[in-house]
Amino acid sequence: MKPQLFVLSALVALASAGVVDLNLKRSVEFSRVTEAIIEFPQVMDQIKGNVALQSLSGDAKVSALVASLRGLTSAAQAPLVAVAKSLGLTVEQYWVSNVILVKGLTLEKLSQLTSTPGDFLIRAQGTDYITDPITGEEVVTLQNPQWGVAKIRANLVWSITQGEGVVVGIFDSGVNLGHEALSAGYAGAWLDPHHNEAAPTDVLGHGSHVAGTVLGRANGIGVAPGAQWTACRGFNHTGNTTEALLLQCGEFFLTSTPRPNVVCNSWGGPQANPFFRPAVEAWRQAGIIPVFAMGNSGRFCRTVSASANMPEVIAVGATNDVDGMGIYSSRGPTSTGLNKPEVSAPGTNVISCGTGASNYVTNTGTSMATPHVAGSVALLLSANPTWGSAKLGAECSNSNEFEHSAPSFAEYSNSARTRNGGLVASLVYQTLLFIKLTYSLLGSSGCGKTTLLSCIVGIRKLNSGEITVFGGEPGSRESGIPGKRVGFMPQENSLYNDFN
């Protein structure tokens, strides 16, 4: 072989082999880690381009989605799986994201993996954490409903819907099945990749607090007390986790019976850690609505955590009882320029379930705001059971019907069965009108200020920069003047815009 041809062949072989992250290589070299993620090109574009799959809906679409994900990722992973097993490595394969986890690495084995032909990256496994572990004190005196539930006016639609027929996935530290406010709402699906408990439990208490705010059935703590819950313990007793364990939960929510309509995620990690996005995209394809906490890095711009920084999710900031932005609440935009949060909700001194049979504790954080929004989505979906994520987003973001006069609550109630859902169905009128959420005003920098516009959600006309609100006391920030322009939000993306 001529010298130049030999050099060319060597370059081709090098180009067709995998890539290893240098930091991982150093860690393996010094025996600091013995496991790694092998990441292959993601397959979601193929899923989205599958006309036959996209023509399906409901369970049929989800079944086809899961089958396609399994088939595409298995084919892509097969060569590396064979090599890894031949090297004596333990291999765990994942299909909700096109990755495998290998255990038992040495520098020599890593080198052999890297030299295998193919398009892949070998990197360190991602980690995430619960943003605000339970630190509050137990509460003896309880108001009913709790202040956050009353603030968003969820209790005013309970005579119409309490979230019946909707399942909310609790992706957290577990759920206390024995609590008086939670036991009756359990829908029967549970996974514990950390501790392998057969039935729902929660040592840390964070997931129980979150679940209580979403749908707790005692003492007015739950936004949607008629909804049911499933859960995956994605975080251990200290509130930490790894990428592989999160992906197990991601797969669980796609395949569990029942499958959730919305997943409440009060957790996050560094913005530069996007490993969970393929799972979120798969949820979206399955019609599952992901709601994520913004994080508690507070006060400064560009502090939103992953996965709240993704365009496919509803990111939630936190407010206090006078509608001010919680000083702890992270702010946007994201590192890629997305304006976040989509919505802010009560998160300060929120009372919800503890780890006992009937105790209640307070806690503060965007983790506490997020379940208020997840519960609100449950009310919307319960009122409109045929709505998927696309319909929900289109109706919430784009309807112009609220530009006209604002009928009374009684008028909405009387017409509850007469509207055909062409714009905003009457039950959603009632829900949107009386579920009060707060939206941060954005400055010219795009960073959320501490000043908030507190509005009863009628419609946000963000494409034109208008927010119209109805209800409230005359002369207040919640003025009842129909169609009044009360605020300006220079955002390109409206609430749930990516669901259109």
C-alpha cells in the first residue's frame, strides 16, 4: 500500500469510530468512575416523520410509538452492545433515549469501545436532584382551602370538575400512600428503581408534598382533588439520582397502566445537561403534558434549570401570597434564548402532605409552585376529556373569544353543555376564568423582574403583547373591565406555544 493510501485509510477508520469525552477518560484512568453512557444519534426525527404513526391517536399511537422507539434504538445500539458484552461489561439499554449504560470500565476497555466503528459518544452519566428538599415545620392549624389553592381560585370550579378522569404522574422521591389525603387517589401504577419497594412510599417527603398540592383530598390542599396519581421514585432518600434511573421513570410513564395525562416534575439540574430531552419529546408524542420546576437559583437572569429550559415543557416559577416573585425563584431566559417561565404560581410557605398518616408540613420553592400548575392542567383536561396537548395549547394560547364581553360565572355554568369547543369550551372558560396564575413581566433583557402582573387567566394575547383579564375587585390589578389591556409581555412564545 502506498504511504498516502495508508494515511487515508487510517483517517477514515478514525472518523468512523466513536468519540469519548476527555473528562470521562481521565476519570476512568484514575479509577474515579467505572461506568459511562454511550449515546447514539436520537431517533425522534424518524418518529415524527413516520406518517403512519402520526396518523394514529390514543393508545394505538402510544403502542406504535413505544414499538418504534424500541426497534430503532435496539438496531442502533446492537453493535456496541455486542462489543461491550464481549469485554465483560454490564450493559443496560434504554429506548426512551437512544443510550446504553455500561458498567465495569477500565481504561483499556474504554479504548476498545471507542475504537469500535459507529456514530456514538461515550460520556459521563448525567445527574439531577430535587430542587428543594422538605425543610418546613409541621402545621397544626389548617385553613381550607389552602392559600395557594384559593389564590389560583381552583376551589371555585370544584362544583364543575375536581379533576375526575385525569391521571397525574408524580416524578419525585415517592409518594406516601398511607397519607389520608393521598391514599384514595392512587391509580395503581408505581415504579421504584432506587429501592425496589413494591408499594408507594416516601422517606424524604418531597414527592408526597408535591402530590398533595396536585390532588390531595383532605383539608383543601389539592388543586384537583378528584384526579388520580401514579408515581415513579426517580430520586433517592437524599433527593439525588442518575440519568439511567430517570430514564427508567421516563419509560415507565409511557408504558404504565394507567398512563398519566400530565407529569409533575419538581426537579432539575444544570442547563447544559439536556439528557432528558428525548424522554420529554417521547412524552409529548404520547400526549403527556410535562410540567417542570424552574429551580431555586433566584434573582439573576439565565438561572433556569434543566429540564425546565426545554421548549417542550411548561416551566413554572414561584410567587408568594401577595403575588410577588419568590426571591429564590429562577429566572429566564435560557442559555438558548427561550423566555421562561411560561407561568408562575404559589410556591412560598405551601402546606401539604407529610410522611405520616395525617400530618401536614410547609415548604417553599418552585417545587411547590409546579404542582399548582399540574393540578390546574388536570382541571382543564377533566373539563375537556377529548383535548390532547395540542388542543390544550391552541385553546389556551390562541383563542380570541375573551376579547368580547365577560359573561358571569352563572352564565358560564348555564351554558356548560351548549358550547361545541370550537374556541374555548365553557367549562374551560370557567376554569381559566377562576384559576388565577401569575405571569412575570419581562424587562428588555428578557429576565423576569420581581414585579408580577397578577391576573385571572382569560387569555394572553402574547403575539400582540396583550394580556386581557376579567374578574377581581373594581380598580384592582384584576379589574373587571372586559378586554382591558393591563400588561405587556415581549415574548415570542405564548403559554404552551409548543403544544400548538
